[in-house]
Amino acid sequence: MKIAVIGTGNVGGALATKWALKSHHITLGVRDTINFKGKELLNNPHTKVLSITDAVKNSDVIVIATPAPMAIEVAQSLGDTTGKVIIDAMNILMGRGPVGYSNTSEAILANTQTKDVVKCFNTTGFNNMQNPVYNTIAIDAFVAGDSTKGKEIAIELAKDAGFAECYVVGGNDKFGLMEQFAFFWINLAMLQGQGREIAFKLLKR
């Protein structure tokens, strides 16, 4: 799969690394191809760096993992996204997000051509993306969005990143719930002092 990763910090870097090791072709989309955060990601196999618009042109899937306040600016910088899937890994935290939107996915939908936008990889810490296994048990991921194509791709990529399952939470109307779920993890990990090495697993009888 050809994947453009926009945002080469902790989350984007962890996902780009996992997918590159699974032989996906990763293009890091950055503003400055000479000086950018995450240069070490170029040591991964199947990984290159291009401008944001060129990264989008060369990819079928776009993953956005930038700070939430940049959601509109980043969406508008992608160029033509017709026919492409966008996976939103961002969260509005402490009220800091795209102006006029209650979640980042709605901001992306309003500022791109594609309707294949889903939210995934936002509900846990980057450390759990680097290593999703706890005592031999892999944790779960979650995805929301109306796009069937987008959900199918997100589920495949979640499993390639090492998650046991990726459960569908609902459609576009559940974008906000996904961000609330993220804050639930952040609250336990940071505000309640549980630490980052915690994760969620859906159990069934």
C-alpha cells in the first residue's frame, strides 16, 4: 500500500515505522524536505520524503498525525485528494483544535475533496503503537467513519501495526466519541497517574 504520512512526530513516526517493516511504501509529507522532524525514519525500508502535495499525489492513503490546531491548514495543503482515503489520528485537547469544529475529522472533510475520511490511531499513546503487546496479548484499535473503504483500510493497517483487532465504533457521527475515548486514556495515563504503559482490550464471552 502507498501511504503518505503527514506529521512525523511520535504517532506518525511510530506508524510509519511499523508499516514500512510490513513492506508498505511510506512517503513522509513535509514542508521542508531538508530540515524536518523524524529524519531517522528515512532509515526504515520503503521510506522516502517529499513535499506534502507530492506525497499525496504518490499515495493512495493519507495519514494525518499533526497537532489538532493545524487540521484545517494541513487539510488545505494536501492538494487534490479525490479518490484517496484519509485516516485522521488527531485529537482536540484542552479546547485546542481547528476553529469552528468540534473534532478534527469534520475539519478535514470540510477542507478536502474526498469523503473517504475515517478516524483511527487516536485512542492510545504512541508507545502502544510502537509496542502494542502486553504480556503476549496484543491490544485493540478502533475506527469510526462513514467510508466503508476507509474503515477496511484502517483495519488492515491496524493489524499490520500489530494490533489484535480494530473495531468499528460507528460512522462520522462517532468522530467526537473517538476523541472522548482518547481523552479517557489520557486522563488515566497522565492526570490519574497510571502512566503511559496502559491500554484497552475488548473482551468477549
